[in-house]
Amino acid sequence: MVILVCCLPFAGMSQGKLPSDRDYAQKPLWIKMMETESVNFNEALKAYDLYWQNHELPEEEGDRYTGRSEPKTKLSKKEMKALREAADMRFQIKRFLNWKIMNEPYVKENGNIMTADEKLKYYQQHQQ
């Protein structure tokens, strides 16, 4: 569901129009951005930061642990859906933070990320 919501605004990006700050704040567009090869690194960071200024980060899995002594309660479909969505969002956050770390060394001055060929050339130049 989250990914479907993210795909629609990017249909217009192919014409060169970036989403507004309001779009970034309302929708997790950073998920789709990290999957886009020609994304601007700085724009993706901006989208991530603006989104989380207006949304609460999901709890980590360990944060919900209450101990073995409590009886298990049956969750409603709505509660199960919320747990699945929170788990998916935690996964997306971890993916984004890893994407950020992996791409940070390859960001050009204009914010674009080097292509695979450019990364190879960069690596070969710095091996000598």
C-alpha cells in the first residue's frame, strides 16, 4: 500500500518537475526516490527529513517487548494491519539509511549520484 502511494507522484517527475515540500511532508516519497537511479541525493534526504518532521517514527521491534509473563491477546485485523505497516516502514527506514551510507561517498557537487561507470573510474583513480 505504501509503495503504491509512492509511485503515483513520480509519474510526473519524468518530465523534470519535482514534488513540492508539501508532497514530501505528506507522503513517503523517499522510498521510491532511493530506487530511482537518477535521483538527486540531496533531494532524497530532504524528502526523508520533511516526511519525518510530520510523522511519528514507528517503534523498534524490541520497544514493544513486554515480557513472557503477560498473556497473549488476540489482535484485531486493524491492529494486525497496523503492525504490518509499522514493520514495513521500519524496514524502509533501514533500507534508506543504508542507501544513504552506501551512496554518500559518490555524491557529486550538484547532488547527483555517480553512475556505475563513474564509480568504477573513481575507484580505479584512487587505487594508484
